[in-house]
Amino acid sequence: MPTGRASTPLGAADAGTTARPETLDETVRAFGERRSARTGARVEITRACLGSLGRPDPAETLALFDEVQLS
């Protein structure tokens, strides 16, 4: 069973849930909504991490990376 971890291919974790709607349009829309929500969260994490690279204290940058690692 997919875990939704970062190593799971995009969309694989939702394959079972998006296959349930009655029509193809509903299936595609549901998949897109889930993918957009997940992608948006990862964009924010990436932005925070990249913004931290210029910090003078490398320990702060490492702490941020540890905080936002997807489990």
C-alpha cells in the first residue's frame, strides 16, 4: 500500500481514491486537486530551504532542513 512518502511517485498514493468517482472528469479533477495541494506544500518547503542557504550560521540551515524533511 502506498505511504505517501516523498519516494512515492507523484499521484501513486492517490490512485485508489481518485479511481472512485463516477466519471472520468471527476477522476481527473480529484487527482489534480490532490496533486496541486501536495505540490504547493513542497514549493513552500523548498522556498524556505533555499532562502536559508544564505544564513551566516550553517547550523540554522541544517536545523531547517531537518525540520522540513518529508517523512
